[in-house]
Amino acid sequence: MKNHIILLCMLLFAGRAAAQSLADLERQLDSLLSTPPKSEVTVGLGFGNNPAYGGKTTDPFRPVTMKPFLSPRVMYTHKTGLFASTQAYYLFNAERRPWFELDLSAGYDYTKNRRFLTGVAYTKYFYRDSSDVPATPITNELYAYFFYRKWWLEPGIALDFGWGRYREEPTPGYKQTTWGSDFNAIFDLRHVFVYLDVLKNDDAILLMPSTSFTMGTARYYSNLKGAQYVSRSSLIERRSKKNRGRGNNNGGGGQVEETDISVSDKTGFQPRAVDFGLRASYIIGKVAISPSYTLFKLLQSGDSGVTGYFTATVSLTL
């Protein structure tokens, strides 16, 4: 039973840009149950919602809605704690290209100490040109976390930095490059409940309620773990610099106008959101079925009310 738990919890939560996936719960159980670490491959299929434009027009200021998506994923974890994964996203009700994104991640998790968990990961985001999904310059993410687990309530902190650029050619002969970055800090409190042999002698139910407080910048739509709730800030200052180049890559003459745009959020680093989430997983054999629900409250001026979202994952460890 212990081996099943360790092997099958890798993709318990595949929500879009979640602050902390339940993969860390698997690694925590690894240490709690004193199971020898081993290398493993896990495949999973997630379901959730992603910000997308609601209409067919190309106006970037049209309203953004939430559209459902499927997200297949493959992850390899080495017994030393090193891991690598790839994840794709398929958008339902897409007006153009439903396969709109591919993510590649690599990192390291340290779980050998009973007092704490820590780790670091890098993710590269590849976006297809799509009229459905808001453009973002955030194509790189560096994420680090630390949890102290000797108390009943486990406190944790995560630091999340994203950066990159977005290049487009809205009209022939005119190119525009948008540069940007976002930084977030996430403070967590959580507790893990484990129930073994619930319906039969080789199953388990895992529950992890948690509450989080997020501070940071929120300039862009992105997959950053610290920006899972936020949309573009309403207080944005755009600075542009125009350059004129000669000719083009095909040897043609004439002038090509290029614009570099940097975006700054005048509010800077500030409180962004508070949330309460419940993550669960039912494990039987080599299969894990893992729903999750989160309620959150944005703290920026102009935002009101409490909003929730649901995600789910089915995973198999080979």
C-alpha cells in the first residue's frame, strides 16, 4: 500500500498555474512513510479552465472569458529528486488553434529531511499564435518553495519570477516586441490528511486543505504559479521606442519599423489575493483520481466578491 501511494500521487493536481501542485504531497508522503525513493514515470490528463477571448474578432480589448481545456502530461522523477516533465493544452470551443501551448519543466525536490521540504523548478512556455488566448511576454518561469512540516499546520513560502518577450507583426513592415516580467511571493498554511484502506485494502484517500496569501506584480495573463487568479492590471504605463531598420531577411529594400514596448505596473509589488483550497485524491492500484477546488478573493482595488474554480486529474504511474 505504501508503494502505491508513493508511486501514484505525482499528478494529483494539474490545475492551470496552481500555486503548489500535489506532486509535493507525494514527495512529502515519501518521507513520512519512510519509503525508499525510486525512479518513476507518470502520465496524466487534467481538466480545467483557461482565460480566452469570447469572440472571433482580434480586438485585444474585448472581454476575456474562461474556456475549458484538457491537459495531457508526462513526468519523469529520478530517485535523487531530479525531475522533468512536458505538458500540453487543448482548448475547447477554440476559434482558431485548439492546441495553444506546450510547457517544458525541469527541477529538483529535496524530501530527505523530516523537518522541511524544499525545491526549485524552471519552466519554459511555448505559445502558438492564437486568436483565442491573450498574448503574454512571460515565457520563462523560475519557482522555488520551502515548507516546514514539524507542526500540525505546515507553513510555507514560494517565490515565483517570470520573464520574457512577445514579438508580433500586426501589419506588414511593422514589428512590435513587448518585454516584461512579474514577481510573486506566496505564503501558505496547510495540513495533510491520509486515510488508508478506505474501500478496500489497497486504496487511499488524501486530503490537503490549505490557505494562501499572494503578494506580487500582476502585469500579464500568464501561467505563473503566483498569478493564477490575476488579470492585467488596470494601472499600466506603456513606454515605447521606435527603431527603423533597413530591408528585410529576404534582401528586399525599404524601411522596416520596429517598436520595443516595456510595461510597468504603477502599483508595483503589493497584496494580490487570498485563497482557500481543498485538494483531494483517491488512489486505487496504479490510478489516481484527483479533484481540487479553490475559492479566492482578489485584493486589488476595483475587484470584489469571492470566486472559485475547479480542476481534476486522472493519472497513471508506469
